[in-house]
Amino acid sequence: MPGPMHGRMPKGKKIENPGLVFKRLMGYVAKSYAPHLVIVAVLILISVLANVQGTMFIQRLIDDYIMPMLSADAPDFHPLAMAILRVAVFYAVGVAAAYAYNRIMINVTQGVLRNLRNDLFSHMETLPIKYFDTHSHGDIMSVYTNDTDTIRQMVSQSMPQVFNSAITIISVFISMIILSVPLTLVTLVMIAVMLVITKKTAGLSGRYFLQQQKDLGKVNGFIEEMMEGQKVVKVFCHEEENIRQFKEINDNLYHSADRGNYLVNIVGPVNMQLGNVSYVVCAIVGGALALSGISGLTLGELASFLTFNKSFNGPINQVSQQFNSIVMAMAGAERIFKMMDEVRETDEGYVTLVNVKEEGGRLVESAERTGRWAWRHEHQANHAVDYVELKGDVVFDGVDFGYNDDKIVLHDVKLYAQPGQKIAFVGSTGAGKTTITNLINRFYDIQDGKIRYDGINVNKIKKADLRRSLGIVLQDTHLFTGTVMDNIRYGKLDATDEEVIAAAKLANADGFIRHLPDGYDTVLTGDGANLSQGQRQLLAIARAAIADPPVLILDEATSSIDTRTERIVQDGMDKLMNGRTTFVIAHRLSTVKNSDCIMVLEQGRIIERGTHDQLIDEKGKYYQLYTGNAIAT
């Protein structure tokens, strides 16, 4: 287990171009709320000037009112009362301005966070599958929660506070020069010491805060992993090991957060004490000047200056304290912008899927839903438009593929599936069965070869249109928060209730759905945690059925259903597959006996192909898998 870092900075973990990150963040805030920020700036200026005016009044109060009244036989309090009233009005205006700009900043902050989360999510939806395969889901969630929260603190608190402090420093500095140049010089010396300490500390803490955000993402990811896999943890009695691992990554978070906050939090107390030293020194020097009469410093000017000294040191101390939030916000903003800068899923396709009808023996594009579809192929050379009817003819021609270019997992895959055929993939785990189906819908792009869909290279088809033509039932079923009907309708958003029920009946899901507390209106949460795995799978099959696609991809679609239910579901699946090109990845070989062609894969290569009877007669790998001499997984 790693021990404390003892002040050593994590190598290579500093914020890159913090100035650029800050500029980009401010540009993002100003993009939607520039007028609001201008109003806030004016209100802050009014608030600060009101406070400065009140402090300047101390000099007039002593020199122009109190001292003359002390020497007068019959002092007149009316001028003093009117002066105090004017000051009170100024303070009231300052209070109103302070309330107004804080209220506006609440709206600005929440609006910025709303826009930021919207933009983040919109961009995330455009990222390729590879991004989610290579990034922890907990780390991604940390960007939405922890990193955006650092932005909230900065926008709502640090930004107005720093601007307020800057205006206060400028106005107070001018007032101090007016009152006493020598005492101003004394104050500036102490301020220089405070700034040096703040700069050094902020530079050291930035690296730790960036590491803190990353460690926080790891903690969130680990917790999410453990929550999803609790059953596995319990089965294998892995609790103690998980606790040990969690303590390790949590200790890493503790050390990065401890060092970052330690360095920043010491700035405030140190600067506060230096401010007190500055106050004492100015009081001594000012008292000497006032008593000697050398500089013409009056008692009222000294009192006012000492108040300004406190007012001058206070904002600087406040700015130093805000460095904590600012540095954390820069670390969070860097992670947010890094995610927003991730390359979108590229789509160079130009062939689209359109509704068609037949007129005079040829296909004509239709604006209305006709139940017939075609690929609208506009040729790049002469801009001529062809309509190729969507039938579900799929061809793999010498396809090579690797998740990384240096490691090919599929080698020279050749296959064809004519419209209406059922093609099955069998083989051991890791043979490449699921990978092939992922290439049809272009979750990944191939390194070599061609994949043709109805004679068209899939690279030429827009990804959204390509995927609309495919129905997929995955082994890992995902249900979304909403009603049962909403989850089935996910496959066709404009489906009627009658169509939803028909799809459920086809998948043999109607029976158990009607026994749920609210039937089709039963709300599912937690990925359908209140349903059995088999019931969840049936809903996924119903979802694919309602989409009514010409091509079906069934990835272990019945793997979580018991044998009795499987026979019933298989009948419905056969009805669903009727007339459709179907790719089936099978765990139970009994479900693929009626396939038009069975592909046997091993280490990314098709080693056997044929019907069930043909492969049995060959007594090869398929024969071994089917008879039990090898394990089909």
C-alpha cells in the first residue's frame, strides 16, 4: 500500500496550459451569460465603492465633526447626523447591489452547469464504442458530477469574490495613496511577501488537485464495479480482497487530496497573520508621523488609513483562499474539456435509408411510411441517384479486423448471407463470433477487405441509417428507467400500444408482463432489477421484434432462458426470423440446427462451414462441440 508522498509532486500530473483552460472556461461562461456578467461587474463596483466611501468617512468624522465638537461650547449635532444619514444610504445601496449580484450569479452558475452537462452528454452520444471500452464508466461519471461541481464553486463563489477583491484592492489603494504615501509603501512591502507565498503554494497544489480528480474517478469507478458485481463478490467470498483494494485506491485519493488542500489551506492563516503584522507596523509608523507632524498626517487620516490597511489585506487574503477552488476548477475543467475534445465517431457515408413505393415497375421515394425501404445511393461521380431495395443481403469479402492495428483478431473472413437466410456462428470463447456482428453495424471499422449490404459497401452507408435497418438482441440485456411498454417501444418510438403488445406476444413476453403489478405500465428501474434475467431477455427480444428490421443479429439471445421457456420462445423467434436475414451467435447448438449455414470459428478464422448435417458428417470441430467432446462456450 502506498505511503504518504511527503511533499513530492506526482510526475507528469500537472495541469497543461492552465491559462488556456481558464480562457476557454471563461469563454464558455460568457457565451451564454455575457450580459449577466456585465451587470454583475457593475453591481460589484457599486457595492465596493459604497464600502470605500464609508471608510473614507472615518477621516471626515474625526477631523471635521468630532474634533471641532470637542472644542465647541455648544456642539451642533445636526451636520453630523446628516452626514451619517448619507453614509447609511450609501451602505444601503451597497447591500442591495451585493444581494442583486449574488442572486444573478446563482442563475448564471446553474445555467452554466446545465449547458455544460447538456453539451457533455450530447458529445458523449457521438463518441465511438471504443471510447467506452477504454474508459471506466465511474471515471466518466466523475466528470459529470465531481468535475462539474468544481466549476460550480468557481463560478458561483470564486469569480465574483476575486473580482470584488480586485476592485476593492484598486479603490482602497488609490484611497491609501491619497491619505499617506509613506504608509502605503509600508503596506506594499508586506503585500509583496503575501503574493510570493500565494504564488508558490498555488503552483505546487495544482498538480495534486489534478491527481485528486483522477483518483476520485477511480474510486467512483471501483464502487460502481462492486455494486454491479455484488453477486459475484458474494459467491466467491471476495469481500476482504475488495476491501483491501478499495483501501488502497482510497488512500491514493487521501494523499493527493491531503497534499493539495494542505498547501492551499496554509496560505490563508499565513497571509492573515502577515496582514496583522502590516497593521501593527502601519499603526506604529503612522502614530509617529501623526505625533511629529512631519508628514501632516492627522489623527482622522491615520484612523481611516488603518481601516483601509485591513480592507487592503482582507481582499488579498480572500483571493489566496479562493485559489483552492480555482485550482480545483482548472483541474476539473481540463478533464471536462478533454472529454469534449474526444474525436466523434466519424461517418463518411452518403447512402441513406428511405421509404419507397413502386410506380411503373420502378422504386420511387415516398415521404410517407410505406413498409418498403430502399437505399438511396447518390453516386459521387455523376450525382445519379439509384434506389436499391433493402433486402438484407450481407457479404464479407476477405475481412481482416483488429481492435488495435498491431493485433488482428479476425483473419480473411469470407461469408455471405442471402435475404431470408439464417447464419449461425459457433465456436469457443474469444473465437470472434460477437466481433463479426459488431462489424456489420459498424461499431468498429475493418482494417482490410469489404463488407457489402445489398451490394453496397457499408462504409458508404450512413451509420444511423445502417443501424436502423438492423435489429439486435444482445447477450447483456439493458433496460432503461421507464415502463415496460416504453422499453419495448425503444425499438420503434412511434409504435402504437397494439404493436407493442403484438411484439410482446411474439416474444412470448405478454404472459409474464400481464402478471406484473401494473402490467405494461409497470415502471422498471435499475436496469430491470425487479425482473429475472430470462424476463429481461424476453423484453429485449420484443424490442427487436417491434423494430421489424430486415436483418436480425441474435447474440446469445436465449442464453439466459430455461430450457422449457426456450422452446416456447424459439417458436416465436422462428416467426420473427421468417423472411429476414438472421445472424445467430449460439451457446446451445440445438438452437442452430435449422440454420441455412453454420460457421465454425477458431482464433478469428472460419475453419468450417455448412449445414448441421454436413458438419456432423465431416466429424470436425462442430461435431466435437455438438457431441460434447469439446465445450461450446
